[in-house]
Amino acid sequence: MASITISVQSLINAAKFDSYTKDDTITVGTLKSDIETAKGFDVDWFDLFYNGTLLDTTKTLAFYSIPSGASIYTGNKIANLSTKQAKQEAKLALAAIKRQLDGRRYSLDSSQLPTLYSGNNLVDNANTGGLVLGRPWTLPVVSSGLLANYDAATGITATEFLDSSGNDFHATLFGNPTAATVGGVTALRLDSANSQFFSYTSGYNIFASGSITHDIWFYTLDALTDQTLISEFGGYPYPDTWTDAQMGLTSGGYIKAALYTLNQSGGLGGGPGSGYTDNTWYNVVLVYNDPYQRLFVNGVAVDTIPVATRSAPPNAYFAYGRPDGAAGIYMGLTGYFNGYIGSAKLYSRGLSDEEVLQNFNALKSRFGL
């Protein structure tokens, strides 16, 4: 038995870690209960990860050889709760904890909403007189740090995928892809047979040591096929001498992602929660923000690994749908994407778990989720 001091990532601020000193003989479940007591985070709201491994609540800290000084990461599970009522109440409770920490006195609970969920059914709240009948409000897409926003619903011309962020990073369409409708959703159709992709060919000036978030909605027509969603290059024309696949789909049926990764065993994904199939919309987010990078699928964190800093070109060029031309460095992605892109956002900072979920909730109804 040994007493160890560990750092656990906060559910409220992904960049903040709280310190705990515990015997390594306690179980992961006990640690979660201690976190609930100390911070008010219900044990059902989060998982714990160490070195990218989901920790079993029945195992001890010693079982995972967690040393003193280690960092343990949280995975937000609120989106996976069994009912909409449970999700709504958990989000409000988490927001109340944050407001209290921020020194703000007032916060809502479900009894104060004009409409609320009972189980999975939306009901008029008699406690408030039911003044508004409709769905609980949804926050808009996060705008802070939004560098480029390619949204098929608002911006496809014959030659460009328009950037609606206001920064005018309009992407050139290569191979003549066109707007199309799938399941009532307007999207950009990329055909791998014609090597179609889109890219802003002047670069985004994102430095390798900086924080980045990729946020993309895709619908593939080819399940179990090697496909690239995002590649990075050091210059244009492509391929440049410096290349790096950053997100894509493997022939084994998994979503993969990695940023500036030299030795992380193939990057993020490839396991539970990162599977995909054809003819289905998915929202995939890659957050690179020291000291971690994380993969989210449909608003849920599915994998976390430490960041890996490398000497990359300062003016990054991202190509959407095109392989990197170098055997998909680190992930083996070599094929063009074949399917539809509904939205692709690039941020010059790492989004928090709550912001990733906010973006997913803002667009999910459009994509039938």
C-alpha cells in the first residue's frame, strides 16, 4: 500500500486539474465517489482515463500502476445518460456548480423551466404556469476562436466552399465536387473516384505548439474502407515535403485522429465508441490542447492521449477529404473520402468538453440525431 498524489481533470474546465492524495489500494469507484463529495460531480456524469485506458470502477489504482504525480482524465458521460430528463437535470446541475465556483449566485434547476423532460417526453411545467411550450433552448455554435466555418447549408459555389466565420478562408473545390442532398440534408458530395477534396490553399497560420480543434460532420458511402477526412501539409501545391494525416476512417471500421503525433501508437480512436458505419451522419471532433488531445464522437469523449509536440511548419494547410500522400503517417490512411461533408469547423484553440457538446447539440437535429 502506498499513498499517492494524483491530478484529476475537472469536468467544468478541461485545462484545470484537481489534486487528490489517496492510498493506491482504493478502487476507481471509490475515487469517483470522493470526487463527487469534493466537487459535486455525480459519479454517473463521468468516466476516468489513464494513459488512454478507461478505468474499471472495480479495480484499484495500484492495479493500473498509477504513480504519484500522474494525471487522470475525465470523460463526460452526461450525453449517454438513459433519459432526456436525466441529461437535462445533470446539465443544469453542472451549470449550477460552475456558477457557484464563478461566484454567481443565481442558477436554474428543472423546476424553474417552462418546459422540461419527464423521462423522454417533453411536458409543460405546471410549476411555472407552462408559459412556453416547446423544446428547451439550444445554445448556438461556439464562436470564440472560430477560424474557419465551412457549412454546406450556407456556402457552396461552383468553385469554393465558403467560410462563414468572417475570416474569408474560402476553400477551393478540387475535382469539381458539388452540393447535394442526402436524407434531406444539404452537403458537399466528395467522390473518391474523382479524387475530390477542398482546401484553403494559403494556409491558416496555426503553429505546431498551439491549440487546435477540428470539428466535422460526415456521412460516408463506403463502410470498412480506408478514407481520409483531414490531412495537413507544409505548403501548397500538395503533397508538400511535410505531410500529416489528422483524421479519417479505417478499413477496420473505426474513426482515427491524431495531431502532431510522433509516438502515440497510431493516435486516437480505434476502440470503443469510435466505430462507424455507412449511410449515417457522425460528428467527430479532435481537440489538441496541452496537456492532452482528445477525440469526441457525437459529443462524447471516446479517447484521450497526451499531446505530442513536433516541429511542424508554422503555416498549416489543411485538405479535407484528401490523403496526405505519404501512406497516412501514423494512422495508415491512404484513401480519398467518399461521401458527404455537412459542416467542417476549425478553431485556433482547444474547445472544452462542454463546448464540444454545445456544438453537437446546435447541429444534431439538422443531421437527424
